[in-house]
Amino acid sequence: MNPSFQELIKHKFPDLSRGQKKVAEFLVNFMEKGSLYTAGQIGKEAGVSETTVIRLAYALGLNGFSDLQELMRKEWLSSAESKEAANKPAADSVAEEKKIFDEWLSPVDEKELSQAVDSLIKSDQVYIAGFRESHTAAYWLYYKMNQLRNHVLLSFPTGFLLETLCNLTSASTVVVFSLPRYTKEALEVAQQAKKQGAKVIAITDRRLSPVGQVADITLLAGTTEHILSLLALSQIIISSMQKRDEKTAGKRQEHLEKLYAEQGIFLE
């Protein structure tokens, strides 16, 4: 099976020249424009020469710019059709929450969100990693997800234990928050998870960020300047999990409420 346009870009990205990387990022972020524009127009938008755009096609192992554009066009049309046909709990959650968080959630791809939610529900364990500033959002997601399912683990603010990652399996899922300035710990967790065969979900600002290049699924935060954007995206994940797997989530929450009552944790 031939790789998709985005898979091809991700695989070849580290070996591209600086100019070719600028073109690649533009095409990934604006696939509709890439499917319709000429090489010259793409070069102008990306801030490089037309020759650089054409050379990118050859660097990707294609026969020329026309082959590159055809590959993009097929994937763009397929993605558009998938979005129109989507009628899932994840899509419903996005529609509801966008009323409040539209600016922050506008980059969220509903198909990828649905895939991420499915993986988080079915995994034998979920490891959530966030370092330094992003640890706040990672902890919130960890806390809320623990109310829905068992076997949820969290990294430390400044590092992780290899002994914990050693327990990951091909049935595990790892969520990595990675925003500028990118930390080496985030990339190391993602790389180690891949070695263990686990699925990696990146919550980041760019598809081709260091962790984005490694991840199986990439969820984009609308802005990296406010922690609420990360919390908004995390809330979408939690809401979608609740709707997708109401029976399991309901049983766990019922059990937790009994424990809360026995311990007198809450005043009301």
C-alpha cells in the first residue's frame, strides 16, 4: 500500500533542506491550496523559490510536481468526504464545545480526534506526559481520565521513569504534550513509546513539531500562549470518551462516588 501524502512528508522530513521543509509545512497545513496552486504560487506563499517546490517533489521520491499535487489532491478530497460523512460522538462533542472555545479548537481534526478517543478507551494502559509548563494540562487530563478508566499514569514535571515506560505494550497509548519551547524529554518519551510498540498521540502546535513527526495521531492546540487552549482540547477528549463509552465510564464514576462518600471527601 502506497503511503499517504502526510505519511510521506513525515518520513522524509528530517532529510529535507531548510527550504524544502518550509514548503512541506505549508503543504501539510494548507493542503487545499497545495492541491490547487501552481508551484510558483506555493513557493510565494511558503517564502521560497518555485524551484524549491519542484525539488521537494523529487526529494520525496516522486517523478515531479504534478505527481506531488495529484497525491495531495486525492488526500484532500478524501479528507473532505470523511468530514462530511462523520457522525460520531467525538464530532458531536466538538460541535458543542466550539460554541465557547471556537478559536482554540478550530485546528482540531474530527477524524483524528475520533481515532485518539477510540485508542484511549481500548488501550490496556494510558501514559500521559507533559513537562515543565505543559505539565499542568497533562495533570488535568490525567486526573479527569482516571475518573473514566483505570491504568492511567502520569510523567513527572521534569522527567520520567524508564521503569514505567518499560511496562508499555503494543496495546498501550501514550499522550505527549509538546509545545514551544520543545523539551527533549517529550521527544524521548515518544521515541521510547514507539520502540515499545505503543501508539503515540501528540498534543502540539504543529504537525511537524519534533513530537508530531513521531506521533501516530496529532491533535493541534489552537494557541500555545494560553493554558486554557490545552485544557479546552483536553476537555473535548474527556467529553468524547464519556459519550463513546458511557457504560464503562458510568460504572467507574458510580464506584468512585461511593468511595468519596465513605471517606467524606466532599462537603456536599
